[in-house]
Amino acid sequence: MDSDSSESVSGTRELARLRWRCRRGMRELDVLLQRYLEQRYASAPKEEQRAFEALLELPDPELFAYVVKREQPSDPHFADVIERLTNLEH
């Protein structure tokens, strides 16, 4: 397997892993997170990708509070990704 093929396979695995992590206990979060993953993640800068992955570690209630703007994340990278998440086209 050449390096392009192995990168493609690892990228496919990574996306599958992230897709699974986007499945949450709240349908609203599922839709927003999966939409971001499909529409933005691959073209996002590495720093934004890392922030998105870190957001997936948050508990659902905290993440939901950020998405509905009930709370503001103190991390500016989180705030940037949340803004992008909530402004994607349906």
C-alpha cells in the first residue's frame, strides 16, 4: 500500500471515528455536529479540527448550552467552532 492509500484509509477511519463520536444523546446536537463534520471539518485548519475534537469530549448539557448560547465557552477556539457549527447551511 502506498502512502497516499494509507493516508486515505487512515483518514476514512478517522472520519468514521469522529462520525461515531458525533452521535450524542440529543438529536439537536447530533444534527449540528454531523453537519459540521460533513460540511466543514475536512477543509478546516488543523487548529479548528483539534478544537472540534475537544468539543466532542464535553458533556452533552455543557455543549448544548454553548450551542443555544445559554453559556459562552471561555476557550476562544471552542467559541469559534461553536459559531461555525451554528451558522452552517441546513
